Amino acid sequence: MKDLSYDTDRPIAALATPWGRSAIAVVRTSGEGCLDLLARTFSRPAALSGAKSHSLTYGHMLDASGLPIEQVVLGVFHAPRGYTGEESVEIYTHGSPSGIQRLLSRLYEVGFSEAAPGEFTLRAFLNGKIDLTEAEAVAEIIDAKSSAAHAMAMDRLSGSLFRSIDALKKRIVEVLASVEVLLDYPEEELLDAPEPDFAPLSEVLHSVEALSATFQEGRLYREGAKVAIAGRTNAGKSSLFNLFLKEDRSIVSDIHGTTRDYIEAWTTIAGIPVCLYDTAGLRDAGHPVEVEGIRRSGKVVDAADLVLYLIDGTTGPSPDEFSLLADQTSAEGQGRYIFVMTRSDLGCQVWDDGVVAVSAVTGQGLDRLQKKMAKCLSAKAPLTSGEPVVDSLRQKRLLDRCSSALQAVLEGVGSRSWDELAMDLKDAVDALGEITGEVTSADILESIFSGFCLGK
Ligand SMILES: Nc1nc2c(ncn2[C@@H]2O[C@H](COP(=O)(O)OP(=O)(O)OP(=O)(O)O)[C@@H](O)[C@H]2O)c(=O)[nH]1
Ligand SMILES: [Mg+2]
């Protein structure tokens, strides 16, 4: 989105569904005059021009010589109703890539401009249909990797984050107003002026900090956690990997060194999106390709949020593995490793409560392992059920700016001038206003909306 000061009356069009063959595709159009433009290339112009808001009109889109391009149903939305708050029409057609291509070309021919990514949502924001936290939630809903992430974004779309922030902002504005009154007082009467009450700010500060702390949790649900399965060759890593995914994804064999490179796949553990990595088994490899595979796998393990370290339960840990276990289960290990004894169906010894016995053949122990993983992952990002969660770094930074400003005010009461205190209070209010989009610059809008997909 190069220029945000562009003319928002310019009618735009874009495919809102993914490219490719599908039963139905949706092309979205929006902007004043879009009904007229469409009527020029529609088989039933009068029906379309006379269509009520939120109604469907059936017909054909026509090419320049009046021949039908595609059979369509047009969903009409009059301003200020509909998603963007502008006059808009959704075109439902067959999901045939060549048909869609012809239809879009025709729309651009009759005067529609190609929409930039996120432009429909930007218009909804500019027309006051949604605030910025809701706009960001729309992008997150589309990207959501698990149902929990989806639920969080849906919650934000309903405006829960906006309401929390707005309530905090109003309390700061009240204090700011009482300080600003003093700025207008003539000097000689200042002593009679009412003293502002700063006490509510401590509570607001606490809430702002708590909201900022939810960022880690939001990040976990939005971006997911990296979980690596590591261990010596033949420990049963690929077997467990496949068991998690419920598919035969990674090659399993009794030959040592079967997996030579790492393999990744997405799954969900207790609602948390998890990127699971099967890695190359550890041993003194001779072949340079295997050595490289082990080196790359080592990097994956280092970067993982959680490592499932597998030990063949029928042979038990090697001396090296015993010391790894001792290191990683110590206080400094910080719970990044879970030790798993494999082949529990063949009978294996579990000598430590922290170790989980699993069988990839019977599935025994998988449930316990998943619970333990969920506990470890959510310990890194404690769950705050039902409360709004901040999951964009932009929002978190602004909350932190607000906290610093409030702290400066609370520490400065009594020693700093009313003017200085008012400035910090204003900064705190502005920071919150930037989160919801009341105070915002073109740069911020661009960085948010350019992350959207086309047609949204
Ligand atoms: N009985 C039994 N056999 C298992 C279990 N898990 C793995 N195996 C067998 O152990 C052998 C090695 O399993 P893999 O999953 O390929 O082991 P890996 O750790 O991925 O091995 P590399 O890729 O060589 O590092 C295979 O023959 C599996 O069928 C288990 O829980 N029980
Ligand atoms: Mg393997």
C-alpha cells in the first residue's frame, strides 16, 4: 500500500478466495459507484441497480462484446452497511481459474482498480466499522494455526481488547483533565485549586502491565511452539513423530541412521499450535551427508522451545545421556527437555518420575506425554482464560510506552511541574489511542494492512 492518502472512493476489486479450482470463488468489490460500474457489464443491469442492500441478484457477467463470461450471483451491500462501510458487491462465481481471470480483467477494464492487500479492511477501519485491534484480529483469524488461536482472535474481533484499553484510557484522561484544569488556573488562585487525585493511576498501571504480559501467551498461540524430537539413532523418533501426526510421514526402519535430515510438520497439543521436528539420530556418523544432517538437527534442537529426548527403553541411557538428563532436569535446565523412554510395549525401566514411558506401537503413554508437553509449553506462557490477550508486538510496545509514562507520572507527583505531568499523561493516552487506532499515522497503517492477504 504505497499511498494511504489515496482516494477511498476509487472502486476496487480483488479475488477474496484462494487462487485455484474450487466450487465457488468470491470476488469482492467496494467503493462508491461500484454498482453502476458492475451494471455496465452485467446481463441484468436494471435488476442490479434496483437491488436492495443484503440481497442476491442472479445473472451473467458480460465481456466487451456482450457475450457471457461467467454465471454469477451478486451480493449487494449499500453504504454504510456491509464489511467496508462503503457501497460494495460480492460476486459469487465458479471457482475456475481461467473464468476468474477473465472476470477480473473485465472488472479492471470497466474501471475498477486492483485492491492492495488489506485494502478492504483498511476501508472498514477508515469508515469507522472496526478499530485497529479488530483489524489486526482479522489478519490473525485468517492465519490462526489452532482453534485456540482462532478463538482468541475472534474474541478480539468482538472488540474485547478495544473495550479494555478504552476503559483504561478513560481513567487516565480523567486524571489528565484534572491536571489540565490547574494549568488554566491563574497563578494567584492556584492554592485554592482542587488537588488532582493520582491514586487511580497505580491501578491503571497495574492493568496495563498485566495486559502487556499476555503478549507471550498470544505469541505462543499465534506463532506456535517449536518442539524437536531428538535422541540416538533407532531410539524411535520417527515412530513417535508419525504417532503425533497420525500419519506415516517420516520413514521408520530398524536401520540406524534412517532419518538423515530434519522433517517438520504442524500439529496441535492442548490447543497450542506446535511445529514438530523429527531429527537425524545422534551417533558418530561416517558419511558426510549424515554428519551434516546431525549438525542441522543440532541447530533445530538448540532453537526449540521444547525438546523431547528419546531413549531406547530396552537398553536404557548411555553415560552421556545420563549426564544430559542430570543437567537438563536441574533447576537451570528450565524445563526445556522432556525425557521419553521408548518401546514401553517391550518393557522398559523408568527410574525417574520425570521420565515418560511411551510405545509408538500401542500408543501407550502418549496421553501422559502430551499433557506434560502442554504443561511445559504453557508454563512459558501462562494461560489467562477469557481475558483479552495482546499478540502483536506493536500493541505490546505501545502498552509498555504507556506504562513508562504512567510510572514517570507516579514518581514525579510532588516534584515535577503540572505541565510536565500533563505531558506524560498525554503520552500515556496517546500510546493507548495508537493501539486502537484513534491516534495513528500512515506508516502504522501501512505496516498493519500490508501484512494482509489480497481481497481482505
Ligand atoms: N516395539 C516397538 N518398536 C518400536 C517402537 N518405536 C520404534 N520402534 C521400532 O524401532 C525401529 C527404529 O524406529 P525409528 O522410529 O525409525 O527410529 P529413529 O529414532 O527415527 O531412528 P533414526 O532415524 O535412525 O535416528 C523401527 O524398527 C521401529 O519400528 C516402539 O514403541 N515399540
Ligand atoms: Mg528416524
